[in-house]
Amino acid sequence: MLFKIRKNIDFMGIRKAAMSISLALVIGSLVLLAFKGLNLGIDFTGGNLAQIEFSAPVSVGDVREALAASGQKQAVIQSYSDTGVLVRVSAYDDDVAKKTLSALRERFGELTVLRLEKVGPVVGEHLRRQAFVALAVALAGILAYITVRFRFRFAVVSVVALIHDTIITLGVFSLTGREVSLPFIAAILTIIGYSLNDTIVVLDRVRENWKGLRPRGVITVINESINQTLSRTINTSLTTFLPVLTLFIWGGPVIANFALALLIGIVVGTYSSIYIAGTMLGEWYTRSPEKA
């Protein structure tokens, strides 16, 4: 283990402040999603995506200037090498694609189109529905599994923690304007699995310590359980965070958004395992005791 923590930290002592911060972040994220929305990628909006290789090195600024002159000021341009760019225009008309390529040929001369894909709005809507269905099925399965494996209240707080992580990740992407595409959905599902694993470790230790509930109280039991699993939580988070950070910094633009979503999920998921699942479970049992 990288770190072994023996200190007894009073996590539950600041649970109300932590919950207030989480509530503010969730509300802020929902407001951003309602009023600003997400920068949906071609998978969801439809359009033309072209992967182009030029005969000489080009800059994104020069490509953007050439497309703006042809009326494509809103085109999304992403460089993946000195001579290669990805160009996305929201319109999915064939004439728009031809005009885009013609404008680039006039400005830069010979070029090679490695990929030209068209995604219509019907396909985009289908993918959007499938994404929500995938998330709903995943959360329902998690709720059922933890109810059988542990207790119903354990399942509820675990799912709430996952929803908390998902909303905040979406809020960050809305705030930053990062593109949301199918790899982002894969990242969200990965975050759910990662956060759930961490939460289950904490709740499993709570279950093992449950016999001491009456003499010590639920808050004390949860706090002790978090401290007993803290070394594992920190080491797991660090060993996951550092490789993903490397991907984000040096992995290139193709996987940058995917890696960023994972980075946010790791941080928020580690936090929610302690302060969302743990706090909600403690407050629930304090206000409505249940047989141990």
C-alpha cells in the first residue's frame, strides 16, 4: 500500500457541512444543465464528420479561418497531428460537406479524406434514448443487488451517491463546454462502477461492525468503518487517478474528454462514498431507527 493511515478522523463530525456543499454542487449542476445544457457531439446532434490529412502541416486557426470564409463559422476543428484534423459541422446535408472540403482544398491544396461520416438526427435521438436506458437499467440493477446483499437502506444511499456523482460530472462538462459523445457515456458508466465499488467496501465494513450499533450508535459505527477502510480507499483512488491523469495530459484530444470525466468521477466518487452514502445512512438511522 502507498499509504497506511491509522489516525481516527472524525468524518461524520462535519457531515452536515459536507452535505450542504454537495447539495449546492448538485443544484448548481442542475441549473447549468437546465439553462446552458451540454455540448452534444455528433453522436447526438447529427452532422458531418471528416477526418482530413493535408500534404503540409496546418494549424487549427488556419483551418478555422478557411471554413469561416465558406460560412462554417461554428465548425468544430480538432487537430490530432501536424497534418491531420477532424472537422465537424452540425449540418448533415451532403452539399455542406462538399462545400467544406472544397473550401479547404482552395486554401490548402491537395488533401486526403480519410473518413467522412454522416449521422442524422434520428440516429442521434436513438443514441440519446439508449444512453438514458443504459443508466436507468444500471441503477435499477445496483439497487436490487445491494438490497439482497446488504439492506434496502444501504442500497438507497448507494444509488443516491451514484446519482450525485453523475450529476456533478455532467455539471462540470456543462460549465466547461466540453463535448459529450458516446465515449463520455462509457465514462459515466465506468464512474458508476468505480464509485459503487468504493461505496460497497465502506458499507461492507459497516455491516461487519453492525453488532456494535446499540452501545456505540450508528454515527460512531459508520465513522469507525470509514476509518478502517480509509487506507484502501486512498490507495485505490490514487492508483486509479494517476494513470487516468496521464491519459488526460498526454493521451491526445481523442480521449481527453473521456479521461476528464473519469478524473472527475474518481474524485467525486471517493468523496461520495464517505460523505453521501455514509452521511445519509447515519442520518436515516438516527431519525428512523431499524432493528440491528
